[in-house]
Amino acid sequence: MAEKNQMQNDLILPSARQQYLIFTLLLLSVIVFFVLDLFLGSVSIKSSDILKTLFSGGNEQLSIILFKFRFPKAITALLVGIGLAVSGLQMQTIFRNPMAGPDVLGITAGASLGVAFVILGFSVNISPDAIKSLGNWILVAASWIGAGVIMMVILFISARIKDIMTILILGIMLSSGISAIVILMQYFTSESLLKAYVIWTMGSLGNLTSDQLNVLLISILAGVILSLVSSKMLNALLLGDNYASSIGLNIKLARIVVFVCTSILTGSVTAFCGPIGFIGIAVPHMARIVFRTSDHKILIPGTILIGGVVMLVSDIVSQLPGSEKVIPLNSVTSLIGIPVVIWVILRNRKYSGIY
Amino acid sequence: MKSAVEEILSLKTLKIGYKTGNAENIILPELNATAYKGELIAVIGKNGAGKSTLLRTIAGLQQSLGGTVCHDGKDILKFSRIELARKVGYISTEIVRAANMNVYDLVALGRFPYTDWTGRIDNENQIKIAEAIRNTGMSALTSRYISEISDGERQRAMIARILAQDTHLMIMDEPTAFLDIGSKYEILYLLHNLAKNSGKTVIFSTHDLHIAISQADKIWLLTNKKLIEGAPEDLMLAGDFENLFESSSVRYDSDHGTFSFHVFEKGTIYVEGEGIIRHLTEKALSRIGFVVTGIKSKPCLIVPSGENKFWHLVTNNSTFRFSSIYELTSSLNNLDLKTI
């Protein structure tokens, strides 16, 4: 980017400096909110105690709260934000649809179905304890497959139906259909498994074991690397399939890369943290507003940082710092995401094709 | 003569159409045509004649059902997607609607087949992009968003994009559709320059026969499931354009290269005068259904010239005076020449 902008100075207003500034600010906010997430929680701890624990090792109770609970939770928040936001951006570009996102198109629901099969499905023959030993990768893989199947269905349909609203309605139908299947499964399952599943659906960042966190970290890292590799393809896809292939893009390959990438990102997040709404759809728009560009070489790092910040903030808010209560994460992300989505709808009401 | 000129594209017994399952929906069964370096070729045909299908097939966006398409003497099937993108560029009526995409970004995407996997724009790419922007006169608009510029400007930006793509052959499906008349001619002027000065071969489809005839070096006329190739004048001589119209109320006038409706003929009139005033008066007369005769007779219309600022209509019985063509035509519409 640096070289590009240096040379295009004679052609274009130098916005590169602004973009660097924004990137720096975003990186700083990620760090600030990450630290804040450590400091603020439902158990109120003095800052001085936290600092003491962080740097010189304080009392045992505090270091458990900090290192076994708050630190992994903050990392999880960061990963979840990144994963959902990047997959949302990719979906919006590949479907050429400003309203696309993992939750809206039913991809999250698909992942939930995969998880439901693992958590609920085995109850017929296997005791609840056995599930824990099944391993996290099975849970994640089921989630990937669930997300992948729905992604494939939507891709298949969107190749035939171009209308954005129709696709969204189909996404809603798919979500409802999947919920119906899950409800049926709940009906036939044991009470303890049902409870485990229902808690999972509320969305939470704090229930991950360190093994699960590792799996999540590896998956998100893989997804992010793949998404960065796909940025040139995504830029070409902005032109629409015809122009994209006329400038030499292998559309099938591009679709497969994006498809695998979004399935991994959405699937892994959903497997461990439950269906978390509105981050995937709202964050890419925030990145577009902030960076005012369509270039994915900037938008992808941008959504990564903004996704991280938004999720950390959501986590802090959901802890209701200072109080003993915790509110569900999903209500916080919805309250942050929905205004952005409404703004996009209002702005685009004239052109249902613009994204 | 022709062997000295570089052959850019050749179509041999090309069969085009769509495949649905095992069934073939053939639009044009056998096409033969050639395009040489620096030619501006207009593709003409009725709606549904297969113009877009043909252009998409040439651009490799759609598979042919038989026969061959050769770019620079090599079969299109032997090209990879990237290789083909370096040979042929494509523009259709489809509008790019990406949010926050500026003109520079759009043009830079034309370098897609030349950049590495990161899409990095190096010095050489940068030069090509700047050149494409300059050649299309878009320099002042590089940082404008494509959603905010006019249709004509967006079309120029699209042309800049395929210029940056650096192909010998440019395929354009109705590049002047949706454009106002000024932008239409600006785009055509641009295409003409690209063909003549930069040696690009441009194949474009259009519904505007007048534009095609006046600007194109060659016409590919799609009619009756065939492709007729030739200079516009050749096709005029052969009377091929008349096949374009089924309806008998529209007629192509080979002498003038214009179209006219069959209007109930109201009579003949002789026009006396010169220059543009005479030309426009004749046009107005034929529009309202009069045949202009070359034989001096009555009624006779004397058009303004010199001191005379009025149109004088001299009939057997009397003389009428009009101060404008509108006044003249509205009176003539109401008059029965035979009785005056």
C-alpha cells in the first residue's frame, strides 16, 4: 500500500496517511479495551490489585480470576470478533449483498445444527460425560460442516436468484427450518443435555477450556490467513461475476476459498461461543464507513481490528462492571449491531443492488 | 491486402447458444467472421438476435456449442482464464455498484491479470493505470466514487479499466446504452480514437444503426440466424439492413442511411431555396407526409433566403406566408392542397 500510494500521489488524494492513522488508533483501542476487559468484570477488583497480580503475582484468588477467567475470556472475545467480522465481510462481497452476514443468511444456524447433533444427538446411546471426551475438534468439525452445508445451499441459490431480498428471506426460512429441527431434537433429548444446549445458545465467551481456546485460536488464525490471501479475489468479485471473470478471476476457485474460509470462521466461533448475532453484518459496514474504501487489502485488516474492539466492548458491557449481574452477550451485540444495519438499509433504500 | 494486417480474432463455423441440461438452445448455428487490428466493428441485430451471446462467447464468458473462436490464431479453449484476460477485455450494460469504490480502484482492477497474488500495484502497473486514465480523460475524477459520477463518466471509467487491462481486443456490449446523446458521441469518439490511434480492435454492439453506419469500419449484421459481414456501405448496397425490420411501417432509406416511417402521403411539393434551411424544411415536410419533388411545379414552397425571412407557399390560387417551420407544418397539416 505504501508504494502504491506514494506513486499515485499525482493521481489521487493521499488518503494513505489517514488510513495509517486510523489503523494506529484502532490498534491502540484494541489494546486499551483488552486491558479494560481484564480490569472490569462482575467481581469488582481494585486496579492496583490487578496490576500487582499482573506484574508481581498477588494472592492466589486474584490470579485465578485474572489468568484462568478474565484473560482467556478477553482473548476469546478478540477471536470471536475477528472471526465473525471477517466472515461477514467476505459474505457481503461474494453475495454482493450489504445485508449478508453469518447470522442473517442462516450460516450460524447451520453451525448450531452441527453442534446440536453433537450435543443432543448422542444422548440416545451415550451418557453426557462421554461427550466431553469426544474432543473439541469433533464439535468444531460438526459446526464447520453445518455452516458449510448452509453456505453451499445459499451459494447455489444465489447463483440463480440475484435479488437480495429474496436471498435474505430464504436465509430466514433456512434458519427457521433449522430451529425447527433443533427443537425436535430437544424434545427427544435428556434434561441435562437440553440445559447444556440452551446455555450454549445464549452465547458466551467465558466457558471455554484452555483446549477449546487453542482450537479456536488455530481455526481463527487459519481463517484470517486464508481471508488475507483472498483479498485480491474479493476485490475482483466487487465487479460482479462477469467482469470478475473477464479480468481473469477463476470464479469457482474464489468461491471455494471464501466458502471454506467463512465456514471455518463462523463454524469455530459458533461451536464454542454459541450463535452471536449482528457482529458479522455490522462490523464490515463500520470498516467501510471508517476507511471509505472498497479495497479488501485495507478492509480485511480494518474489520479484524474493529471486530476485535466491538467484541471486547460488548464483553465489558455484558459484565455490567461493578454489579453482580451479567447480561446475555447476544443482547449487547444486537444493540450495537442493529443501529448500523438500520443505517445501511436507510442509506441504500433506493438501490437494493448497492453494497 | 488483408494478409498484411494482423488478424486479432477469427470465428469459424461458430455455433452459439445456451445449454440447458442436454438440450441445446441454438441462437446462431454457423458464424464466420474475422477482426483485424485497429478495426472498429459494430454488431447489429434485433433484440434476441444473439448479439450479447456472441460477444460473451468471444470474451470467453460463455462456452460455444461448436466451431472455433481464435484469438491471435490460438483457440480460445487453449487459453487459461488469466491468459485470455490479457487478450480480450469486456464491458456490458451491467453496472458496477460497489460502495466506496473510486475510479482509480476500478481502473486498477484492470491490472488483475498482471499483478501477483497480493494484487500489489508496482511501478509498471502504475504507469499503465495512469495512461488508461489519461487516455479516457478521467484524470480529474480519479478519487471520485463510481456511485457518484454520471453514467457517461462511469462508462469512460469502465473503458479505462479495459484499457488498463492492455488487451488487443475490446468487447463492448451496448457501450452507449443509457447514455444521453452527448455522452454517446463522446464514447464513440473515444472508441474511434482507440481503434485508429492505439491500434485496438473494438467490437461493440448497438441498436443505433446511424452510429454504426457512420462510425464502424465493419458491420456484423445478425439477421435470419446468419452473420453478414462487411463495410456499412457494402451492406447498404446489398440491401441487407432492410431485413432488420419486419414491420412494414418502418423503412430503411439506403440513399440517406436513415429510417423513416411510412406516413400516408399527402401529396407532392416543390421546394425552392438553398442550404440548411432548405434541408430542414424538406425534413419537416417529409415528416408530415409530403413527398418533395425535384420537378418545378405547384404547390411550390420558397424558403427564407437573404432579405426574405418568411416561407412562401405558392399554390395555383394563392400564396401563404409563414414565419416558422412549425407554423408551416401546422397549417399544411390542416390544409388540403388539392383544394387550394
